[in-house]
Amino acid sequence: MVISWRTRLHIWFRLLLLQASWNFETLQGIGFFYALLPGLKKLYGKEDLPEVSLKYIGYFNTHVYFAPLVAGAVLRLEEERVSGTVVPEVEIDDFKEMVAAPYAAIGDAFFWGGLRPLAAGVALFFAVKGILWAPLIFILLYNIVPTWIRTVFFSRGYYQGLKSVEFIQRHKLPDLAIHTKEAAVVVLGGLSAFMVFAQLTQHQLPSWLGLLTLIPMVMLGLVARKGFSTLLLVIITVSTIFLLGLFWADVIQLITF
């Protein structure tokens, strides 16, 4: 039996509520079952559905944007199980368990560690220029990509089944996550340099003074590589910037003296 596109679309929209019933016992388990329920109703009758449903309300946790890839593949495996034409190479529960953690790690690195800071950095360029649309630019940049990925992943998962794992490997998504984080660092670094140059120009100070910011940056990098607490370094940096902001006028007078 093949699940219709209307049912698959229904499941895709339900996946947007994946974490609406998040809890400490099953994490995303109930939400994942809720999303798949329309498809399971099409595949199983009233007698078999309760037994099948019990297998889906247990523990499940992956990255929220990779969940459509898992859901699509699970639907394909359920179709193969019901039709009996193809014997699944891996049990559905085993498949979910195998891919959940790796997908979560890739998703965290790509979306939280790369795409979100990158989108924020681009939006901040508009913000420092006084463009009021900067928040909207951030929202659009950050949400367009995940929405597109959700759609592609769900389609790939459904049509490729177990081979959807090869889709991740073939497109080297772990490497893409690293490159996205690197791009975010470059954008945020460029933004910082631009803001320093703008402040120096505003106060009619020589632009070469901006190079002095390299000294604390290099020192922080060396200290971090020695195993110093990153959180403590962030607190020290933020506190220093806050104090400089309070006494910025005095700092300017000291420099220009």
C-alpha cells in the first residue's frame, strides 16, 4: 500500500509540532508518533494499530530539522513491512536508534553552530547601518533554509528509505556543517572589524588603532587552547566590553591625550 501525497503532506505539517509534547521520559517520542499517526492509520487496521502505536510512543530524540528525514524513511519501511514485497534489512526501531544520535550531532553543528550565527551576522550588518528591516532579514535567512531542508529531507527519506543515510554521506553534510561554522566566524569577524573602524572614524582617531584589538584576540585564543574555561573567557570579555562602554569617553580622552 502506498501512502498518498495528501497524507504525507499532513505528516510533514505535523512534524512542525514535533516538540510540542516534549518530556523528560520520551523526549520527542510522543511528537514523532503524533506526526506519523495519519500514515499508520492508512497502513494498519483498527485491530493492529494499537500494537503498532505502542512501538512509537517510546524514547526518540534527534535534531528537529532532521526528524523529517527519519520520518520519511520510517514510512517507507512501514510500507514495505505491510506490503510484504520487500523484507526490510533493518528493524524500524533499530533504524531509528542508529540514525537519531548522528543526525542530532550533524544538525546541532550545522543549524545551531553555523547557520544561525551566520544569519545573525548578515542581519547585523544591516542593523549597524540603521536598516530597520534587519530582524526580518534574520528571520527570513534563518527560516528559509530549514523549511527547504525539512521538505527535501522528508521527500528523500520517503523515496529512498534506508538509502537516505547514503544521501547524508554523499552530500557530505558533516563537512558542510564545519564550513558553515567557518563562514559564520568570518562574517562575525568582518562585522567586528567594520564596527571598530566605524567607531574610530566617528571619533576621528587613526584607523591603525583598530589593529590593537588583535592583541586581546590572540591572547584569548591562546588561553582557550590551553584548556581555560570558555565560559569564563566569555564572562571576562563581556565584562571588559561593558566597562569600556561605561568609561568610553575617558578612554577616548586618554588615547587622544
